[in-house]
Amino acid sequence: MYIPSQELAELERRYGPPVELALPEPFPMEPGEWELLRRSQHDGCAHDVTLFIFIDGQIVVIRKPFHPPGVWRPPSGGVPPGESITAAAKREAYEETGLEVELGRYLLRLKPVFVHEQERVAWTSHVFLARRIGGELAPHDTREIEAVKLASVKELEGPIRERLLESGLGGLRYRAKLADLALMRLRELGLLLS
């Protein structure tokens, strides 16, 4: 992992320390999603930044062209070498949602393991609360993002979660777990009342 410990310390100082969790059960992946994961690991990337952006009490979610029907999730993206997590979060938010954001609370540092056949990839997700400071809800990277919309917390915990789990894909099952843990953390912090 090429994110320097001093950068993580600065993030914790500015946005609060996250809950750090190593997820005990690995997430088995199908061949196609495994190939996508491996391609995303160029330059040693083994982490992402995931954003929970609230607008009027709803959460911004994105849909990728290859997602099964009904699958939506909070925006996320890789952090290439030389780019800070903060810069990557702002870039990904703009590319995937059209929004300019400011980071808020550092919620979680999750450490899942993805597996395919005999191979394993240890991953880290840095999960932040973010708020919109500008822009309009419309993806700029239309090759990667098919659509963006607002979803209620109830939708995220209900039908959206069900579609993620029903997909049978390890990466999407992980995204359901990430959303569960992020919403639980927001409630613990008193930042989500529903």
C-alpha cells in the first residue's frame, strides 16, 4: 500500500479517526469481476475511497453500465500513486456524480479480502461522509457511470441492498456490507437519525 502513514494520520486529525475493521469472511469473485479488480491494481493500487454524500436527507448513488438491473451504490474510486486520498475523493465525486464535495467525517477503514480460485487480494476502503458544495447531479465520466440519483436511507437498506446481495457478485456483496457498516457508524455518531 502506497498511502503514507503520515497522510492517514493527517486525515484522522482533520476528519476524525475511522473505525478500522478487517472483515473476517473473504468475498469470492466471479471471473469477470476478478479481471476488473486485477486491472484496477495497476501501479499497486489495493484501495479505494468511498463517499456517502447526503443531499436533503438522501444519499447519492451511482450505477455502472455492467451492473445487474436495480444495482446502485455510493460512489467510489481508486487512489493512484501521487494523488492524496482527499484529491482522489474530490476527483471521483466530480467524475461519477458531477458534484463538487468537501470531505466530512472519516467513517471507516475497511479491510476486505477478495478471492478467486487460489488467488487473494487484500483491499482497503476509506469511507467518508461528504457534503455537496457545488455542481449538478450528472456523471461526467459517462463511460464508467451510466446514471446517478438520490436514494433514501430506506431504499439503501432495502431494495438497493437486496439487489446488491442477489447479484451473486463478491464485489457487490462487499458494497452491501460497506453500506451497512457506514450507516451503522453514522447512527453511532448521531449523524443519521432514521
